Amino acid sequence: MARVYTFRQTSSNELGWHPELGTGEGAGNYNEWFWLDGQFDEGYHYSLGLFGGARKSISLNIMSPDGTMHRGEQQFPDDAFKADPFGAAWGDNKVLGKLAPDGQPESFELRLAAGDVAVDMFCKAVVVPGVKFTEDEPGYSYYNPLRKMALGWWPLVPKADADGALTVGGKRVKVKGGVYLERQLASMPLGGGAGQKTGQAVWCWGHFYAGDYTAVWTDSAASEHYRYRHFTPFVLWKGNQVILSTFQFAGYVEKFGADNETGIPYPVVESLKASDGITELTAHFLPGKIIDHRGWYCRQYSDVDVQVRRWGETESLRGASTHEWGAGAGWLPWPQPAQATPS
């Protein structure tokens, strides 16, 4: 059943793992993971996928200042995975989470290595608590308790101050910067061919840091099997206080380009607009660095120009963003292209 959309603080039910989704009709599609993005003062970026559902694996993606991507992947047997109330271990790879007395994240450590890349980092949470988009526990955006089928996404730590080291190509580099941590899960198919019963159809998603501001968003349309139900949350913090939370949000591509080798399109110009009638945000992404471009999917790091208007006053500033755009099979009226080699 669909849940009523609203904004609420995350709780222990969102911090932990949900192995009950690995039973019932949705068991074959059960996937659950931490996703982290990092933007570092020294010009490095990372995107980390740490998977603990039916698939036990880690994916470490680090971009050096010259735009070179360094990737490490590793699969693990089921008995190598150990779940914690906030964190987990994949063999010697660990997310070590610490909770404050109020039960919200206080900090987390990352000790991760795969191939010739590694992350060794302490992250102090500065924007907490996270946010979910329903009053229900856990914060699934879709859930059928009889069939054990669910779909969920929620930021756990919108921003943490990180201090540590990255290893790329055998070189260890000290870095400091901002880190974002979220939870995603599904026990229903998210992709597939036209006509198949899938969840997402087309979406934009991202987050940015700009001065004292932190923002997270998604503009996602479900497939025809879920009546194209749109999901458009946007949250803006100033410091540690939410100043704008609204479903009156749109993320949109103004202009597409085409990959020189494959011809596959990707967003070149994107914009955001969100309002609650009192506070309004507009944002425009500058041309960025592509992290991943496969099929109708593109993920980028970009600078972003932001305007916040409130009670007749306007504040303009520039920040840094991680954002993606994607479309599922069957959304566009021609075949899914062959996957491009990640840039």
C-alpha cells in the first residue's frame, strides 16, 4: 500500500537493516545498502555503495582532482556480513557507527578497501537527524506487509565533517571535507523491460553543500504499474535547522548532450525549484564531471549556483553537488542503448 507522504525525523528503524524483506514474495529482489558521497577540499570525490541485502558487496569509486576514476569492487559470502544497529562489517571492511544519547548518529568511521583503492576516515555528524517521508515505521515509501515488498530511501546523515585518508593506485592522500550518508532498499524490481512490473521509471536525485546550506532531493516518477505516482521531496537545512521541506519541488533537465563515443544522451544543463510559499529555492548546475554513465543513467559532480528567497530577501551563493538522472526501460520510445563504459 502507498504511504502518506510527509516529513519526519529518522529513528532507529531507519538506521538499522531490514532482513525481514529477504522473506516472502519480495525475497528474490531484496537489496539494501548504505550510500555515501564525499566532497573533499583537496579536490577528491568519492561515491561508496555498501550492500547488505541478498547481495553482500562493496563498491568504492574515487575521483582524483584530474578527473580520473579509481574503482574497487568486492563480493562477500553471506557469513562475512555482520549487521549492526548503525553500521555493518563486510569481512575486514567496516562502517562503525556511534549514536548520541538521543539515539541519533553522532559519528561513524569508514575502514574500507577493495582493489587498489581504500577509505580510512572519521566522520562527525553535523546535520542530524536525517529525514524520512512518512509517519510510518520504518520509513518505507511503499510497503506491502503481506507480500514483504517494500521500497525505501532516506538520508541518515545529510552532512558530516570528515577527516582521514584515501588510497588511490597505491598512493595514500590525507583529505578533509563533507560526507553524505543515506539508506536505500527494495524488495521489488526497480528496473526491467517495457511492460514488466517495475518501480522507478524516471528520476533526478542529489544533494549539495553551499555555505551554511545543505539540501537533499529527488523528483521520481513510478512506472505505469504504480500509476506514475510522483514522489518529489526536497529538504533544505541552514546549519542544523530545516528551513524548507516541501513536495512542491521539481528537478528538470534543460538541455541534453550526447556521449562522443556511444551517442547516449546525458544532462548538460539541469535546474531545481522548490517552494513552500514562504521560502523558495532555485538552483542551476554548472557543467560537471561525469562519475558514471551507463544506458539512460548519468551521475555527476557539479558546482551549483543557488538562490534562497525568504520574506523579500535573496541570498545567492555557490556550492558543490552530487546528482544523477536516470530513466528505466520502457520510459523512452526506443530501445535501451548498450551500456557505456563508465567514464
